[in-house]
Amino acid sequence: MTTDSLASTTVLISGGSRGIGHAIAVKLASAGANIVLLAKTDKPHPTLPGTVHTAVEDIEAAGGQGLAVVGDIRNDGDVARAVDSAAERFGGIDVVVNNASAIDLRPTEQLEMKRYDLMHEINARGTFALSKAAIPHLRASAETPGWSPKILTLAPPLTGADGKLNPTWFGKHLAYTMSKYAMSMTTFGLAAELADSGVVVNSLWPVTLIETAALRNIPGGEQLARGARKPQIVADAALCLITGEADFGSGGFLTDEQVLTAVGVSDFSGYAVDPEVELVPDIFL
């Protein structure tokens, strides 16, 4: 893969100020992509590093062009402004990465409804809204010879290897599971809806916990992070899917390991935060 394999390609990402979204943005920028970030982090967080503006600086340092759109994925006007800004600045949209997500793992009796609403507004509605708003531009992008536009959503598989829903995740954190599976259903549905359009729609999910500042910031997070992998593993897998180097068709629920294995990677040890610590599996798998 050449370093300019995504030259002249425009990627719209929800979130991306930090964590996995940031790693994906920088990785795609290193392949020459234009990156548009829709994120709320205009000002520094008290405990979490990074803003949408510092992320754009990192994108441009990696070799891409960046555009920060300060806004809320829950606001339809902000979503429309991000899509319009991407089209005006770079001439269209070729890829959407639904990265923005809220998490609260408390059980039903302990969860305030405002936290339920937040997860569903960001995870479920936000993914649907951003994808919907970008579809006309993705359809236009599909007219480019030899190119398939993409919608890639960071969401888990809906079922286990047995093809059944796993009651474990519903029992542990029902509200969060519902919101993440709604993202997954958006992948499943849009893949079918856009099957004849040339737009490829897939989900991507890590096999292990991923080290982020947000993970380290939770109680016990420092210990959990030692058993995690670096976010670069998800970014590398995302790049392979978006460039088409890894081709799984449309409508897939893919893991980072699955994608990288398909392009010949067999040793994942370099992604471990601490190779001496046993890896902690991510949820939903």
C-alpha cells in the first residue's frame, strides 16, 4: 500500500478528538486522506487530553488535510453543517466513519434515564443521522471508476458464532447494549438498502480492550490498560477496509484481528500495551 493510497479521498468522522477515532483519523491522513472531524471538544477536557483542533494538527502532521467542525452529533443542524462543510471544502465525501459513542455500563436500576437518552442519541441516532446525511455524497462518490465509498461503524457483531443473541451482554448492561446493537443494526440495514449503490457498509470491533485516555480515567483503568492493545490496531484495520486492501464485501461485522489476518498479519504482539500481561477481551465477543 502506498502512502498516498487515499489521496483526494475525503473521510468524515464523528468524534476523533482522542482515542480510537483519533488513531483512525491520523492513520487515514498518513495515506493522504482529507479528514473532517465532527466533535464537541472545542476546549480541553479537565482530565482527558486532546481537542478537535489538536486532532486536526495531528492529521496535518501525518500528511493529510484536516477540517474541524465543532458540533454535536445529536444536533441535526450540526450534522448537516459537517456534511456541507466537507463537501464545500473538499468537493464531496467518500467515506463515513461512525466513531462517536457514549458508554455507561450500569445496570438498569442504577442508570438515570438521562444517561440512557445520551447513549441512544449519540450511538443509535447519531450513527443513523450522519450516515443518512452523507448518503447522497457517497452515491456520487461511487461513480468514481475503481472506487467503492464506505460507511464504517465502530460497532459489535449482533450475534455470537452460533448465530444467536448473547444474553450475557443484555444482562450486564442492557441500555448500553441496546445502543451499540442499534449501531450494528444500522450497518446491517444500510448494507441491504445500499446494496445496488456501490456503497460498502461494514462494522469493525476490537478483539481486546483498547488503551485510551478514557479507559485509564475510569476506576481500575490503569490496570485494565495494561491488558489492552494500542488503538493503532483498530486504525490499521480500518485503513485496510477503507482502501479495499481487505475486501469482505458489504454488511460484515468484522474484528480488527480478522481484517489484519486477511492482509497477512499473523503477529499482533506489537500492538500490546504490555506484552507480559494477559490480554483482556473486549465485550460483545
